[in-house]
Amino acid sequence: MPTTFGDLLLAPEAMSTTTAYLQRQKFLPVPLHTLCVTGELPVDIYLCQGRDDAPVLFRRRNIEIPPDEFPKLLESGIETVFISRDHVEVYQQHLEDNVAVIIANESLPLERRLQFLGDTGRSILHEVFQADQLDQTLEAVDDLSNHMVELFAGNEVAVSDLFSVLRHDYHTYTHSYNVASYAMLLGKELGFSSDEKLRSLSVGGLLHDLGKLKIPRTILNKKGRLDNQDWDIIRRHPFDGFVALVNRPEVSRDQLMMVYQHHERIDGSGYPVGLIGDEIHPFARICSVVDVFDALTSSRPYRTANTTNEALETLDRLANDKLDAEMVQCWKALMKKPS
Ligand SMILES: [Fe+2]
Ligand SMILES: [Fe+2]
């Protein structure tokens, strides 16, 4: 099995010696730009000379790092460094502590800030989805959405730039972050551009597959065809998410409808209810378009990812009968817009 963090993969077959491989198992690869903050870092930083080498210590923790050191490394083409797996929690705390400062730093290119927020968002969602504690999840989603609104409302984010910095691995935490960020961009283009609406699109996107946390991994990661029994279980997730959230006062109706109705389809063939056309909440229709797009452009246990053009062609075929045609056209235009 490869070692994963998001989809940063260290494929064992790519490592020529067992010693270097075993050494690497003790380390977590992290994107270097997530460490580009001023002051001291709470983790030791390791570098790898070559793809097959074991990591070597580069900078000890809690020692002031010169401000230009990591930017210089980035310029030299080093994008990934390593930290000890014993420091994962400290690293995640570092991400959370620094996210507000980094996304507000206009001297950093927007792409880097998008990447930082994406890495942080996935890391936070991974943690809270694993813990499966609703209070903790809602609190984390609330914080993350505030950061997303700040970055997405305050900047002209091109969908193609966003696509290039996101991961496409279809872990539920990756998929949820992607859907939330795409939903904000599509919603903004459709005129839902107030901070309040963007926040709802973000929260609803982050929570839309909450009910999937109840689905056994054996079904989610199944390589072969799913049987009817598997599908019955999978189709319960919008309802399970709705039941978990319906009595939570902090979850608005707009957000709840994204959770409950994102698998409804325009012609009534969706689930859980079989609503038709405008009976489906507009935010749920937005969610459906970007949910299908992200599913198509992510690699799955049983297939590789579609290209963006292939995915857009599929969306085109689904427009009118299954997905809102105007929203599909709008998403296609956004995807094709140059950055
Ligand atoms: Fe879903
Ligand atoms: Fe989904």
C-alpha cells in the first residue's frame, strides 16, 4: 500500500532500497508552501536528495528560519519536504493557526493561498470526519467556511487555477472540500454572491456527503461493480445527513437542502424523494453539477479520473434531463475561462 496524506503518494515500488523505504515510512511528505510563515516552526524539517533516498534533517524545530529560506527552496523546484509522523498533530495545529494570516497575505500569489487553504481544509476535514463527532465537525466547518469566504469572495478565483491546486483523489474529505469550493464559484457566477450566500454554499458543500460517513469502507472502496444491496446503502446518505443536521440551529435551510437534495435529478429520477425541476432547491442543483464534475475528475478505486473536457462532455449529456442546463452551461463557461 502506498503511504498517503491527501493523495501525496510515496509509491513503494518507486523506492529502490528497502532501507530508504522503511526510513521514509517514518515521515510524512508535506507541501513546502504550508511552512512559509515567519518565525519558528514547531516541527523538524527533512529533505530528500533523490526520490529513492531517505530524508535527512534540514532544519530543527523552534529555531528562527530566515524569511527567504523556504521561498528560495520553492524557487529551486523543491515543493515537498518531510516531517516526522510523530509531529502530525503539531503540523495540523500549525496549519490551523496560520491559515488566517496566510490567506490574507496579498504578497503571496493567489494560487499559493488557494493551495494552502486546500491543504488545510482537507487536513481539518480528514481529522473531524474520522473522529465522527458532530459538534466538532460543525465547529470546524464553520471556521473553514469563514476562511473560504474570505478568500473566494475577496478575489477573482479562476476555476482552472483552483482545479490545478486541488487534489482529485475522491477521499470524502477531499471531495467535500472540492465540492464546497466549486459550489462557491458557480454560485457566485449565478448571482449568489453575498457573503451570507457564499458561506451557505461553502458549509452545504463541506457537509453534503456527511451521511456517507455511515457507509462501510468496503462499499466505498469496492473495485468491482456495486450490487443492489450496496446501492441501497449508498442511496441512504442524503437522508442520513439530513437527519443528523435537521435539528441543528446553526445549519440553515439552504445548507440543509444541499445535503438532502444533491442527488435529486431534474427529470425526477434522483433520490431520496424524486423531486422534479424547480422543486429542487437551487443550491442543491448547484451542488449536483459540481458534485458530478468532481466525481468524474477524481480517480476512483475502479477507474482513473476523466479529463476536464471528458467531464464537461458528460455534464453536457446530463444537462436538461438530469442536471440544471443553465448551471451546466455556466460551469462549462467558468472552466473554459482563461485564468
Ligand atoms: Fe452524495
Ligand atoms: Fe458528493
